Amino acid sequence: MRSIPEMALGSTGKAIPLVGMGTAVYPFAPSETMIDCILTAIELGYRHFDSAALYQSEKPLGEAIKKAVELGLIKSRDELFITSKLWCSDAHHDRVLPALQNTLKNLQLDYLDLYLIHWPVSLKPGKYELPVNKDDLLPIDLGSVWKAMEDCQKLGLTKAIGVSNFSCKKLEELLQTASILPAVNQVGSERGLFIKVEMNPLWQQKRLREFCAEKGIHITAYSPLGAKGTLWGTDRVMECEVLKEIARETGKSIAQVCLRWVYEQGVSLLVKSFNKERIKQNLEIFDWELSAQDLEKIIQIPQFKGFPGVEFVCQTGPYKSLVDLWDGEI
Ligand code: A2P
């Protein structure tokens, strides 16, 4: 079993494993496949699992955790770092706590390690579907939704809270009203806020990384491989000639080059695979490094955002254009 590097976080009292497993797949994967792959991952050493109310992966993840304890792969759930997310149709002050309670019920857990606002947008309550119905889009009342997230943390239902798919500007807005700003920690100058964002060699997030480093916000990268083959993904990352060349020269796979690059940026990452060989391969990134020349070649790759979030843009909704959604940071 491989031991995965971790980063100590002041706010949670628990370290975050720097490589975790994503569970987003569309169409949704049959539960048995997902349970089986999560158990394999736990056996191989994965401890960080990312779920969301939207993904329909909470129940299988919960089943897999239960089985992993029964099988003795882990002593208790406390050895894991479990994240889930508040879907936009629950991004309303009075729906946050019930949504988290439902998530915990699905996962058969007493607490999450991290609960995130999935997107900076609300939808009319009641639906969990992709693509979203654009007529249901509503502006998010960030202050009151965040306050409800803070209450969840105070109740002990989640060790930490954060956001996903927020621009620097939206993070700034949040920091102005947030009351949970835990003490600065020597290790990572963590304020205890987390953000999950798309990040890979084709969408390097330089500006956001600088902003988060300055504010002490921990970044978790999703779609490190560009989420090839998904509704929201792009083939461009895995088909990138520069990455292919580096893979040839280093004797690694293109996926490993991507994952190693993200890891070397000092963030945690989530990679989704439901293939046992690839689940294993994706952990084999710790005993080698990219050369300075490789890093330079990657910096030069033209940038392309794989999942711009067009679903959340429409003339009658809160964001009229992608520029609005990302505050020009796209
Ligand atoms: P699969 O589940 O069949 O392995 P991301 O993590 O960027 O969202 O990318 C997920 C996509 O990349 C999935 O389609 C997954 O397919 C595929 N994938 C995961 N690991 C690898 C790998 N090592 N090599 C090639 N494709 C991979």
C-alpha cells in the first residue's frame, strides 16, 4: 500500500491527502462498480474521496466506507477525508442544513471532513439534474448561504467548509462577510477556507493560485486530466502534443505527467478513475519529478478551459455571459 503525502490544515485538525479520488461520472455509474473501485482505491492507499449531492455517488461511497471498515482495510471512517457538495438547488439559507443532513444520511456518516458550495449560483429548489434548466437559475445570496455553511461547521456536521468554481472576485466577496476565518497556521498559513477548481496543464489557474496563496486558501484541483470522456470534459489535455512528448521522454503516461505537474504546484488533486489499473497508476507519481525544462514547456502550453460552465449562463439568469460568471477571469 502506498502512503500518500498530506498537508496539515489548521482549521480541520486533520491533514488533507494530496491525491484523492473523484467520483463524478455521467451517465451515473452503477453502484456496484463504484463500490468496487472505491474499495480497490482504499486498499491501494487512497484516503481522500470527493462526492457531491449531484453525482449520485454519496450512497455507493457510504457503502464502500462501511465495507472497508468491515473488511479491516481501515479501522474507522476517521482515517478518511470525505468531501461532498451542496447542489445549487439547495443553495438557499434554510436548505443548507437539511441538504447536509441528507448527504450524511446517504453516506451513513456522522460528519464530513469538507462541505463545499458546488457553484456560485442558486437554482429553484427541488431538482438535482444536469444539464440544468436555465429557467431555474437564480442569483446566489452568498452571505446567507455561507452563514448556513458556517452553522453546519459549528454543529460539528462538517470539519471544514469551502467553495467550488469561484473566481478570485467571488472569493474576495465571501471573505468580506465570512465569520469563520480560523487562525493562521504555521504550516500552510491556512485560514481554513477551501476551494475546488478545474486545474490541469491546459488550465493552469496561475492568477487564482497566487490569490489563494496570499489569502491562505487551500486549493484542490479537479479534472487534472481534463475529464476526458465526460459531459463536462475535454480531450485536449490527454491529446496535448507537449504532454505526449514529455510522457515519451520520461517513460511515464500522459496522465502521470498531468498529475505530477498539478502535485508539484502545491495543491491537492482529485482524479477520477473506475479502472483498477489506472487507479493504481494514478498514485505512481511521488518518486520522480518533472525537470525544469519540462516545467518550462508546460508553462508555455496555450490555455484552454475545458469546462467553462455555459450551463449557468443565460440572458434571464444571474450570469449573462461567461465573463460575468468568472468575473473576467477566463
Ligand atoms: P476511467 O474511469 O475509465 O479510468 P479527470 O480526473 O480529469 O476528471 O479525468 C477522468 C477521466 O480520465 C475518466 O474518463 C477516466 O476514465 C480517465 N482516466 C483516469 N485515469 C486515467 C489514466 N491514468 N489514463 C488515462 N485515462 C484516465
